[in-house]
Amino acid sequence: MAEAAPRRHPTLDEVAERAGVSRSVASRALNNAPHVSRAKREAVERAVRQLGYVPNPTARALATRQTGAAALVVSGEDPSIFADPFFARVIVGASAALDEADLHLMLCLAASDRGRKRVEELLRSRGADGVMLMALREDDPLVRMADEARMPVVFGGRPVGSVPRWYVDVDNVGGAREATEHLVSLGRRRVAVICGRLDTEAGRARYRGYRDAMLGAGLDPFPPLEGDFTERSGAAAMAALLAEHPDVDGVFAANDNMAVGALRTVREAGRRVPADVAVVGFDDLTVAQIADPPLTTVHQPVEALGREMARMLVALVNGQDPTPLVLPTRLAVRASA
């Protein structure tokens, strides 16, 4: 008589499915890790009993290193950066996705030497289950730290000069191109650009999109006039443009904050928007809707950027291998152009 096939042992994935939770939640519940609700812990324990699940000792040893937290690291110097409308919406999106996986969000700044040392220690000691990196600049040491990290790392936006394995970005080139083509379609021929920081990939990519559109229309692109993504820098850049190029009749600003600063400067100079100078921004934050006049801008899905970064990180924590993601943009036409 043939021997009966050995009974297959239930897996952690099956426990999670039976309990109605994610794999990472099931793992943390089994290992008494923090930040698991009582209801989900009890659901996991019930599924274990029903299925007869026995944890693999090696996998259990690895799982006990889970912290129940994910870190969002921003390469910025001012803590108020997290109150900036852009980053605030990224945080909303990331928090929602992490909450679904019962992970809580840690916020870290890493521009100063002290901040970078804290992040390096976080990566080395596995003080979080994974890390999301944003606002990286050229030659940023965080890129090297991420390469050496022994934990999942997801980039929010590609760093200058490299393409990481896991990232979520937006179509910066395509969005900037569409913004500039819109200005050209309105009959504007002296279209200038206020770039973001050119030591960031977003700043460079948006200038490339502007330049491509100008050359495609047979027009001479302006050289990049750099701002730092703040309203104040947009106002200063617009003042310099009007002084040097008084015939400018259109401006693409690489984010809404700088565009609003440019609007203010144009009005203060006695010019009309859009009759004399048409202005287009990038982001489609609330400030674009309440600007005077309301700002035509490139809509990028900011909350979705945070949400998809967090979902990608959760997938990595759960042992999956997600593919990079580039989110689309679209033009939101209002009164400024």
C-alpha cells in the first residue's frame, strides 16, 4: 500500500487570509510586537488555532526584529517643511496606507550632520521596518546610506544621477512640457521659466520639459532661473525676469509656491495677469485655487505619491518585489493662463 502524502503545513499567508489582516500584521501579532490592535491580535490567534499553524523558528527569529514603524526621511533643514502643503499631503497619503498595514509613521529630517547620523543609525540598527526617502539633492549622502541599508528603502522621486530599484515618482518632464505648450498655445512667445533647485531631479526634469516644449515650438528657451520652491524665491525670480526681460509674456514656475510669488510681483509691477503675463505653476495645491487670479497649474497626485510610496514599502516588508511607479500629471486650467 502506498504511503499517504505528508500533510502540508499551513503558511503565515493563510493565517493572515483567515484572520482578514495583512501578512505583516499577522507576523507582528504572533510575535507580540507593538501597534497591533486587540481585535486583530485575537483574529490572528483564532486563525492559528483553526489552521493548526506552527511558526517556522528561523522566520520567527527574523520576524521578532519588526518594529511596527516606517520612517519618512526628508533631506531638509527646517522642521516646518512638514507643514508645507506639499509634504503635508504626502504625509496624509503615506499615513493612510501605513495605517491599513498597522504600521505607524516616523518623520525624520536629515540635512544636518546630526540629522544624517540619526538616520544612519536608524538604517544600521533597523530602528524601523522600512524607510521612505524624499527631497534628495545631488551627491546626497542619504543615497549611499540607502544603498548600504539592510532594510527596505523606497524613494519618493528619483535622486539625481541614479535610478534606485524601488521608487515612486511623477511625470515631471511631461507635466512641465504640457504647461509650456499651453502657454505657447495662447500665443505667448517670450515664455520664461522659474526652476526649482537644480540639485534636485524634480528641478532638472521640469526644466527639461519646459525646454523640450520651447524647442518643439521653434522658440528660444530662457536659461534656468533657479528658485528654492518657496513663494519668496518665486517673487524674487520674477522681479529679476521683469528687470532683464521686460517683454516676457509668459512664465512657467516649477511649483505653485513660486508661481504665487511670481503673480504677486507681476501685479506689483503694474502688469496684468494673464493679459500681459500669463503664469502657470506645478503641483495644484490649495494655494493655486485661492490665488489672485486662480492659478493654472500642473496637477500632480500628491496624496497618491505618499500612499503609493507606503504601499510599495509595505510590499517590500512583506517579502514582495514591487516595480517602480511613475504617476501621471494633468493640466488644471484656471484664470492665470
